Amino acid sequence: MPPAIVLGISLLLAFARRRGAAIALIIVFAGSLELAMGRPLVYQNGPARLWSGDIDSDQNSQQIADPYTVTHVEHGAIFYGLTRLAMGPERLALRLLVAVALESAWEAYENTDTVIERYRAATISLGYYGDSVINSVADILACLLGFALARWLPTRVTVAWVVLAEIALAVWIRDNLALNVLMLIYPLAFVRHWQMR
């Protein structure tokens, strides 16, 4: 199971003295695992680009960033808050390592056939065929950005930008982190109908 492998490696690296190097190794390992799983390194049907804004295009989740990258920034803010609650405000480097491990495990899991098929069956991502490795790594780095923003900004500002991001994504692409989780776990026909418009 790819996420278990990522988490196992992350657990071993949690004991490393140099947390920055351990975090980099987790990201490299997750990308390498996805390559071994058959994920393409970059978009296969044209040039690699920094941004793809059309979620209905075959470039979605293939280019470096797309609208869903915003949800990964939100992951980072959420992981910052959860690790602070679970581990206390100290041990920031270890909390960051945990956040990267969780995000990397999710990226590996998200690119398994099981989750790809679930996305196709239950969400608006009917044509989803997984991420490119470059997109997955960029999503992990987006999570790091969200963690850093949550660390530097006051809590109320972080909550505000997460809520605003969710609203903006719902208006822009009719999807966001909350809807994505809902539709993966408990798909609702009326939500899917609204999203498909």
C-alpha cells in the first residue's frame, strides 16, 4: 500500500537529526514511488507548463499547478493547526515533517487505481487519470507553503484565507476541499448535479 510505505519511511526519517534533509527525502521518495507506480513525470501530451486553469482539460493534475493546488495550501494550514493541537507549539520541525509525511502519503494514495476510480465514479473528476509526478511534488510544496503561512499569520487571518479560498474555489470551479472530501466519502446527487453544470 503506497501511503503506508511513505509513512513508514517518514517514521524512520523522523529520527534524523537534520529535519530539513529528512523532509526533502520524504518528498523525493514520494515522487519516486509514484514513478514506480507508473505515474508520468510530466504532462505527456504537450509542453510542461507552470499553470493549467481548466479543470476539465487533460492537463488538470498534470501541469505544475492548477486550481486544486489551492486545496493543498489549505492542507498545510490544517496540518499546522492539527499538529499544534496534538504536539504543542514547540517541535516545529517535527510538526512540519509530520505534515509533509501526511501530504506525501495522501499523494501516493491519491494516485492508486482505487482512488482514481473513486474520483471518476463519485466526483466531478470524470476524466481524472491521476497526477503527474511534477504535479504531486508541487502539491506537497503547496502544503509546505500553507503550513508556513499558518505559522507566520495570526490564527484569525489563516482561518479567513482558508474560508475565502474555499468560497473562491466553489464559485470558480464548483469544487473545493470540503466538497472534494464530501464527495469522496459520501457523494450527494444534488451536489454532483450542481458541480456538473
